[in-house]
Amino acid sequence: MKNKLIILMLLAAGAVFAQVSIGVRIGAPPPPRVLRLQPRSPGPGYTWVQGYWYPVGRRYRWHEGYWTRPPYPSARWMEPRYEGGQFFEGYWDGEHRLNHDHRWDRGRDRYRDYNRYPDRR
């Protein structure tokens, strides 16, 4: 009985600390596309976000580069990267870390990331 209790306690402890993780690896993204000429800035206070590949399902999709106003004044764009077999999305860094939401790209709005976080200004 004592051995069964010890085994049960070990199994319970293992269940608490066990973690199952399933991931899909699709490999490295293709090389970045070459931009022959970066468009002119639409005005002061804009940041150029370089084009990049990002995963969608089991493939990569190209995100064209664009000018945008940062979501808050001290924000700076941290480019996405592929490192150690894993993709890390780009984000705005500063006082707050904020991810770019690709659903905002549909309107091709030149203020894509600006004013998307009203509580963060």
C-alpha cells in the first residue's frame, strides 16, 4: 500500500509539471524581396516598416513594406526574425510591447498601426 501511495504521488507531481507541446515547423522563410526604391515618407513622424515574410498556416506570405505612424510616440519597430528554427513576429517596442495585426492591412491605410491602441497613447 505504501509503494502504491508513493507511486501515485510521483505521478500526480509529474502531471502537475508535465507539459505537452505540439508545433508545426515549416522551415525558414524565403529570402526577403529586394526593394529597388523605398517610397518617400508621407510626412514627419512616420516610420518605414521593411517588407517581410510571415507564416500563414503551412506557408509564408509576403508583407509589403510600408510607412506608418508608430502606435505611440516612443515606439520603435522591431523587425520579425527567424532564429534557431523558430519564427518571431515583429512588434512595436518601447513603453509597451505591441504586435502588428495583419487584419489592419486590408485597407492599406497609411496610419496602419497608429491609433490602434487608444489606451496606449
